Amino acid sequence: MTRVALSWSGGKDSALALQALLGDPDVEVACLMTSVTRQYDRVSVHGVRRTLLHEQARRTGLPLVEIMLDASCANQDYETAFLGALDDVKRLDPSVSAVAFGDLFLEDVRAYRERLLSGTGLRPIFPVWGADTTLLARRMIDDGFTARVVCVDCTQLGASFAGRSYDASLLADLPADVDPCGERGEFHTFVSDGPVFSSAVPYRVGRTVLRDERFAFCDLE
């Protein structure tokens, strides 16, 4: 039985990765790992409030290890923080032997994960790697996951998509050059319900703001 720490963003891909891991009889999920920007008290990149992250983790029944980052974090700083969090994981559960990621098809991202874990004694695994993203997006909805778009890269997708429910209507409205799972960073989501949770995470939709003249963030309260 392989004990696994899951890199958890709180979005659709990590939720699907958790579903795949929970369905694997040879795997036990030991904990979640999430990057948090300390100055904003929010999930890095996604911009979701830390309180909602904690509610997600509580409903999975899994411990949460947070990777605390500064807002102006350089890549080397991220790597140092990530490796430090792996030490926390090992103290929490010395039997953990792998880290899982929800990456789908970006070879350079996968290679980076593999390099980052080299020498740690932990192997990377990719439970949803290579899945057809159109089919995966539809399966997520069919399986009963509920998600909302919380961040849009406006250089790739219109800001009006921020705050929309991740549903069949949204998938139908996506431009042809946008991946339905947002794998190229076109958008990010927050999953509030689904088969990996004991109950739904309650929230209300707040206002949408534009940051850095590029990213539209929908605040969930």
C-alpha cells in the first residue's frame, strides 16, 4: 500500500486526482499539501480564502500541510518552501512514499515536478495524467462535482467567465482554443462539493476584481 501526499489547489484537477487516488486499492491518501500566500491569506494563484481551503480539507477528512509563500516569491523560494513542507509531511506520516499531482498533459510541468522531488526519497505520481480533458471535464460534472471559476487569465479567456459555475453551459461557451480543464492556465476553479467531500462547502459569490491588468479574480466569501 502506497501512502501518498496530494498536491491540492482546491480546484477541479486536484479534486479529480483525489477521486482517482481514493478509488485505487493500492493507494492510501495521507494528507493534502497547498501553497498559501501569507500576506493575502489565500491559496496561491487561485486567490481563494484560506478559510475555504480549511473547510475543503475538513470535508475530505485529511490533514492539511500548508506551504507558506510570500507574495513576491521567487521560484527558488517556492522550492525551498515546498521541500520544507515535505519535511512536515514526513513528520506527520513517516510512511508517505509519494506525492501526487493533478497535472494532465504539460510535459514541462511534469518534468519540473520530477526534478523537484529527486533526492527527497519521494516519488511523483500523476493519477489523471493523459486523460482526454474534454471527457474529463464532462465526467467531473456527471460525477456530481460542483465548482466555480475563481480566476481567469484575461490574455487567454474573457473576464466574464470569472465567477461562473463550472458546468455544461460553461463548457459549451468556452472558445475552441481554451482547454476545457484550463490546463494551460486559462482559468482556475474552486470545488465546493462532490464525491470526495462529506458535505458541501458553503460560500457566497463576492465581487470580481482585476489584478495586474491581467487576472480576473472572483472572491468567494
